[in-house]
Amino acid sequence: MTAALSLGTYRVRAVSHAARTALAAGSPWVDTAPNYAQGRAHEELRPVLEEYSTVRVATKTGFFTGGHSLEPGFVRRQTERSLDVLGRVDLVFVHNPEHDDRGLARAALHERVRDAFTVLEEFAHAGRIGGYGVATWSGLLSGTFTVPELIASARQAAGSAEHHFTGLQMPVSLIMDDPIRQALNGGGPLVQARDAGLITFGSAPLHGGELLGAMTPELVNLIRPGLSPAAAALLAVGSCPALDVVLTSASSREHWDDAAKALAAPLTARELRRVIDELASE
């Protein structure tokens, strides 16, 4: 099964236009953050979300322009603000918690994550958000934390096994391909998250656009002949085992349909492994 193509609004300039394009094409998720689009992403999304009541909305907490904080008071205020502006939120990701280490011991950082989870448990218990998770760039890859550790922190925050930790987001691409390789071998954070019942999101599938320059005709043909470089890269990521959602910032209907058509027929595990092995040999 291929991952669901969904809109990620990081680095999207015209957020409302991109959202209308993606939602009209059937995107099941919109992923955003208070600091995206120079702080305007939430405001631009609100009227579009009102037109599409079934799309699920993920945002983030813990990051602000020029800094990062997991202090409970900040997490609470920022989440309140997101709810006020967006109108509804299904999932709140703690945003790159590894950036809050500031020289802290690993155990102290985990305590900060648990404290942030405690605040989000309150929102979820009150029915104000559907759940929460972690969106990380390097935390899982560096070993700053693991999926079992995050789940343990959620249980501590909830005071029981009945927690609301429901999502995990991390970069997955043909550049940052360790998650793909690990999942093909039956392990790694994506498999751990799936086995725990979490929704898994792959961010930066084009690595901020840098990957497109590396998508040679030979590599595209190896993935699937006839695809555009962007569609081929997205197909490889969307075919990753245990990945539920792949986030893209495609803003034109042409680019969206191009990617969606490719993902409709995912690569087999054997085909995907051949691509990953070929990249490793270069």
C-alpha cells in the first residue's frame, strides 16, 4: 500500500492557493505550523479549511521565529492560539524537540518532552485536539530519542497506557533514506511507530527541492520510466513500508495530479530495495 499524498505547507508561499489545489484533489491531510509562511500559514488556511470540513489538520508547537521552547506555558499558549486561528486541529506535533537540548543531559530533555506531552494530553482529554505527536528532523536519526521512549513519555504524561500520542513525522527521501532502508529490513522508527498504532508522516520527500537536481534520467527510469523527476522521487518515498502519509508542497494541480498518478501504483518492496541499493553503490 502506498502512502497518502498530502499537503505540507513548509516553504509554501501562497498557502491558501496550495491548500485549495491540494484539497480539491483529495488531500486527506494538511500539515502546517505557526511559523510557516512567515507566521501567516494558519490565517491563510482558516477559510480553506472551512470549505473542506473533512480534511484532517496537523500543526505544531514548540517553535517560534528565532527560538524554541518546550516550556509547558509556551506549549499551552501556542496550542490555544493555533486552535483559535485554525478553528480545529486533529494533531499537534511537538516541533523538533531535539532543538531544545541547549546542552541538557538526555534525561532532562526527555523530561521536557514529557512535560510538553502532559499539556497536550490535557487538550486531547478535553476533546479540543484529536491527539499529538512528534515532528522531528534529526532526533530519531541521531538517537536523541526513540519511538519506545516517546511512547513511554506519553504514558507517563497520561498517567496510564491510555494516552493520545498518535503521530510521528520525520524526513524520508532518497537523500535521507535510512528510514526506507530500515523499514525494508523490518525495523527502524517507522516500523516501530506503525506497530504501536501511530500515524506516520514522511516530510521533505524532495529534500527541500535539492533532490530534483540528483534525479538523473537513469535514476528516474530505474524507479519507473516515463515519470517526472519529482513524481519518481515521491513514488519512491510513498512506497516505503510503514509510511502512512507523504507530505508534498506541490502547489499546481498539474504537479499534484502527476504525483498522485504515480503513487497510485506503488513500487514493490523488491523494486524499492533495488533503487536504495543502487543509490548506496554510487
